[in-house]
Amino acid sequence: MKKAALLVIFVLALLAGGFVASPYLALQGLGDALKAGDPVQLEARVDFPALRQNLKDQLNAAFAKKVGPEDSDNPLVAFAATLADAVVDRMVEARVTPAGMAQLVTDNQNEPEKKYPFANAETAFEGLSLFRVTLHRADGDKLNLFLRRDGLTWKLHRIDLPLAALDQD
């Protein structure tokens, strides 16, 4: 009886350890894919449809906030908002792809000193299926990335852009 109870405890501890370690392993894989600029690996580690929609929503909301409700009666502002929506959609659709992200990362890295993208990141569980990664940028802004559990794996599905700079006039 004691052996069976110990075995159950051991298996539960192993499962809990695997659950806690799994987003860190996924983050390591995402970092390796970004560092290598590998579109195939990025495709496996990022939920691109969800990420694209998230970024479009943030950028469109930032534009709408910048324009403000007092300008809503102006037909030129309405036209600009429609144009901005189309520009944001096309820009996000074009760049937030496995190849686009790989190109963006490799264009911004010096070949001899390719660094692991999440070396100084803060991490935390936001729930059983949500994991937050906070990157501290050189300008003092924070960039939050969110991985969501997708079955037994974790995928990047949301990035909270530091859009506070747009609020400053």
C-alpha cells in the first residue's frame, strides 16, 4: 500500500514539474527560433492568426484614442480612420508571418553577437493556461508577451505593445 501511494505521489510530482517547466521550455524554443530566424520553427511556436488580430486591435485602438471622440464628426477624420484601419491591416498581415518575424529579427541583430532574446526577461504564470514574459527595453518601456497553452504545448498569442508614448503630446 505504501509503495502504491509513493508511486502516485511521484507521478503527480512529475506531472506538476512538467506542467511548471513546459512554458519555460516553450519560451526557450521560441527564443532559439527567433535567434536563428527559422520560419518553420516560428510557425510551430506562434499562434499567428491570434497574434495578428491582437496587434491590429491594439494599433487601431491607439489610433482611435489619439483621434479622440471630439473629432468623430469630422468627415476627414472618419476617412483617415478608415484609411488607418486598412494600413494597419496590411502592415500587420505582411509583417506578422513566420518569414516576416524571422526577417525582422535577423535584420536587427549583428551576426557575431546574436543574443538570446529572452535573457533578461521576467516570467510569471497568469493562470493555468497563460504565461507572461516581460521584456525590459533600453528606453525603459516594458513589452509583455503572452504564451497560451495549446493542448500540451505553449504558443505565443499576444504581445502588449508599449503604446503609452503615443499619449504624449
